[in-house]
Amino acid sequence: MAIRFYLEIGGKRYILPVNPGSVKMAIPSNNQSAEVVKLGEITQLAKNGLKSLSFSSFFAVDKKFGYVNQDATFLEPKKYVELIESAMNNLKPIRFIVTDTNINMLVSIDSFDWSINDATNDYDYSITLKEYKEYGAKFVKNVDKPKPKPKPAPRPATTQAITVGCKVRVNGRLHRDSYGSAPGQTEVNAERLVSIIVSNPKGGQNYPYHVTTLNGGWRGWVTKGSVTRI
């Protein structure tokens, strides 16, 4: 069976009426050269570029001649020209197939040149096709990030000294004496008055502040860390 050349355009296959005399395939290399100290020039290997192929032939006016493939999709030469130019204008790849070879490629039409032969009215043409690799473009939507909420300003540190008679806020457990015996209730954000302060606590007197209610009612002894002056 003779070799057939196919152009698949818009989902339809067309057998070229006249086989080209040859097809030139080019496989570019993306290798790069670099200079390395003490080694000189070296080659950095990279993946090959896109293949391209080119050939020339003609669209015959008459299909009665022996060089015309009788199984070909026979169109008027100008119809073939319009078909190929339309494929270029549609900005879509086509498929090129050569039977009995491993050429079956999705390609773009890089160039297409044609002319009318005065003697026969055939359309001479040359075409260059380049390998096309499908890819999917991802569209990323920019989303404005919400502005972070401002952090609350830190509460100013209490620098006022705790003195007898001052008003304080208590958060801690009450005890019977300054040594921490008989632990009792736990005060939570309770407003109290300092009634006694052990100014020079001895060993074990870890609860130097005695607090009362605002009316003077007895409450108990607490640690220094349990009171904050109001």
C-alpha cells in the first residue's frame, strides 16, 4: 500500500492528492554551553525543543494523472488553499499523519507558501508544521486578604504601690493567716481593701496582704500576686 499523507483539520481528515517528494524533520536541541573554571567549555543538557517538519508538493487541477492518489480527498486547488489558510486563522492545531511511519503529530502551521503554475494551473505549495503540545492555562483570581484586626493595646502595668487602706482587685485564694494555713474561698475580680500588710515577712509568710470587703468585713490573707491596685 502506498504511503498516504493526511491533514486532519477541524476533525476531518484529508488525504493529500500528490505525495511530496520528501519530508524534512528537524529536532532542535536546547542544550547550552557554559565556561567552567579548570574545565573550559561544557555542555548543559536540556530537553529537546519542539519538532518541526516541512515539505513541498502541489494541488493538482486534474486527478486523471498517475501521480495523483486516487484515494485522495480531491478538492479544487483553491479550496485546499482556503482550507489551510482557514486552519491558520482559527488559531487551532491540526494533525499531520504519514502512514507506514511514526509521524502522527498534533501541529501548528508555521508557514504556508503557494503559487499558481502558469503551465498547468496547478497550485505549487510549501508548508512548515511545528509540533504542538497541549497545555491548560490556569486563571488565578486575586482575592484581597481581610485586613487583620488591630490587637488591643496592652493594659498598662500597675506601678502604684500597695498600701494599707488602698482599694485593690483580688484574684486568688484566701487564707487564715500570712503563712497560708486553712485555705478557703477563692476571690475572682473582687474589689477589696487592704487592711494589713506584713512589711518584713519571715520565712513561710507568703501571704503578706490581708484584705477586707469595702465595708471592712474580714476576708483573709492573700499572696502579693493576687492583688492589683485599682
